[in-house]
Amino acid sequence: MNFRSAALLLPAMLGFAASTATLRAAEPPKESDYYKITTYDTPRETAMEVGSIELLPDGKLALGTRRGEIWVVDHAREADPSKIKFQLFASGLHEVLGLAWKDGWLYATIRYEIVRLKDQDGDGRADIFEPVSDGWGVSGDYHEYAIGSRFDKENNLWVTLCLTGSFNSNIDFRGWALRVTPEGKVIPTCSGIRSPGGMGFDADGEVYYTDNQGPWHGSCTLQHLVPGTFQGHPGGFRWYEKTSLKKPVEPNDKSRMVTERTRIKELVPPAVYMVHGKIGNSSSFIVCDESKGKFGPFQKQLFVADQSHSNVSRVFLETVNGVKQGAVIPFRSGFLSGLIGGRMDSEGQLFVGGSDRGWGARGGKPYDFEKLEWTGKVPFEIHEMRAKPDGFELTFTEPVDPATARDPASYSLRAFTYIYQAEYGSPEVDEVLPKIIAAEVAKNGKSVRLRLSPLTKGHIHELHLDGVKSPSGQPLLHPVAYYTLNEIPEK
């Protein structure tokens, strides 16, 4: 190429470079810009199918696995993943789907009991195994999982017991939530459990579990466990005769949750529907962000994982007329396997792990152990979504562009519910298309009041915000939220 040709080509090259830079600047934001996943290499001698995670007082972690092992992990909280070390603490258990540390003991919830373990001689292996409680039954059916919690504010452990299969309760307290006291006494607490995937607490110590789509559950759900309540599936009603609780009336088949609540005073609706196929297909762990800002701008909100979709979603909850309800918003995808166990430390490090065994998972790997951390960059997101008598109030992590945020055309909304039925699952039914009457931007630019008609009690309100931008023209990282409207506030 001669000098003249190069001189003629140079402006075109510079123009192409400028165009490329502009294109890159206009690229939409990515989840990984804000939350980083670190993947750990796990011991080759085991399949690390993590079912539960607990924080230990010396900075280590305990991992319970579906294969009945407990591993103690050191250096996972450090920045360099190559420094991680694993020590087998115990084996020969049966699906460790709950871990809790207290007073030098590690409590493990396994399929048929709670057992506590201790390393007495200091060699890194448990040498004391003490049964705490076995006050429920097990038949050998594959579906009879037992999901355990950490200690609640009254020093009890909670256990949610999966049914025998999807439909029946063939042995004691299958389909129930139990509390286990420090002395090992079992307190039958809530009926109506179907197939729990995880348990956790909010910042006030209230107890929740996730249930999975199936009979009497049109979708996966996040459920509030209030003592004495009925959580939706009547399969375990036969065990009321072994309790002091009053048996609720049977729900009507092919009804609606909002209708049956008027008949069954003990029935507590799902706090949030984890909308099937959109948020996930198999909800699992629940963690609350109590890191005081070290995990980003979502303090005291809940994070709920999904085994099938290999993701974590974010849940904002509020209490309206005494009932929990709120919105679920996508948060972070891209984990390598189906998430089951999760735990966040005080530094805002979310440790997760799981398996694809039995159901498969989008991540594609048979098992994983990973860490999710905030990069320090604040994403442009819906921060909170609150119900109002005539619509919703949205707050954002960053100011909005007033022109786009006040334009009703920037939003679209539909509402639907599920059939409350004995058949497996449900389609989305009873669709309503509310009209957005006004979108009013607050003076601070960080909240918008959406006025719409109608609001439909008992429906999930699916809100899309594709037209809302930041002042710099950036779209929302996740421009969709699903609000479960159990109650309409009076003011």
C-alpha cells in the first residue's frame, strides 16, 4: 500500500473506530457488570452437590451435600479462589438439606432426623454424632425430602417435610412444617406443604419457605410460615389428629386462592408467586441481605434461588392488611448448575451451590460451588414496588429520566392468576389488562407513582418498564417485576 492509499484510508478507519466506540458505549448493561460470580474447583473424589451452607465462627464454611457428606471449607472468603481448601468433616448421612451452627455444635437436618456433630479431638473430622429429633416419618419414597433452617429468634429449628410423591402424605407429618426446640421436642406448626426447596428468615426473623409447582400450586411460591396456618396443599390433613390444632375445611378444587381464603380462615396465600417459566421452575434457597450495603443497594431484601433455571431472583416484601406480599424481580443468572444451598456472610458474599441431578438445570454442569459478590457499581434497577389503593409506587436505585418515566407508554401491564386445583400446576388464567392512567415522577426523581385501573385482588401484576430510562439514556437492567397482590391497601 502506498502513502496516498494509506492517507485516503485513514479517515475511514478513524470513522469506523469512532462508530465502534459509540456502539460499545450504547451496549446494554450486563448483570456481570454489577455482580461477579467466582467458581471454585471442588475435590475430585466427590460430587459436590451442595444442599445447604452454614457460616462457622472461624471464618470457614460448612457445606452439606445431597450425597450425605459435610465438608468444611477454608479461604473461600478470600479474593483468590485457588487458595480454597476442603476438609471432609462427616459422611454417611442422608441428604444434608439444612445446617445450623450453635454453641460448638453443627446441626444437620437429614431426611429422617436432626443430628448434631462435633469434632472433639480436633482432627477436622466429626467424632460425636448425637440425635436431636426424629419426630417425623420416612417411607423410602424419593420425594420425602426434609429441608432444615438455621435457629430462629426463639432458638428453634424449623423443618419442612416434602409429601410422599406430589399428592399424598403416607407417613407422619409429611406435608407439614415442624419446629424443633433446643430439647428436641417437635411442635407441628403448619400444614399445607407440598415440595419445599429452601427455608430462610427476613430481617425481622420471620420464617419463610419456598414451595414448588404441582398439585394445589400453580407455580413455585415464597410462603410465609405463620404458626397454625394452612399453606395450601391438603395432602397432610390426616395428621391433625396427632396435634392440638384445628383441622381446616378442605379447599374446593379448581377454585382460586383469593376465593378459598374467604372460606378457609387458616389459609395463607403465597407471599410471592415465583412466576412459572419466567422467574423459574424450581425455587430453592432463601437468603436475606443483612450486609449493611456490602452486597449493593438492596439491604434487607430477600434473594431466592431456582434449581432449574440456575439463577437468583430478588424479592421485595411488604405487609398489607396483615398479609405478606410483594414483587419478584430477576437478579442474576449464569450459575453453572441448579442452585439448592445458599448463605450470605456479613461481608455481602453470597455462597451458593447445587446439583442438576433428578431435574436437570440450565447451568449445564452436574454440580457447583460458587460465590456471588457486588462489584461496587450500582445497577439501574427497580428498588421497591409498593401497592397503593389505585396502583403502585416504584422506587429506583438511581434517578429516572422524567420524560420517559412520566410517559404511560413507557409501561405495559397485565394481571393474571392460577387455578387453585388438585391437578398438577396451572396455566395463567383470568387475564386482566389494566389501563395506566398516569405516571407521576417524584421531585427527587427516584420514585414514580403509577395510577391504573383496575387493580385485581389475588392477581399477579406483571409490569414491564421497557421505555423507562436513566438521565443518560440507560435502560433498566431488569425492566420487569411481578407483584403478587394478595391485599389492596386502603390508603
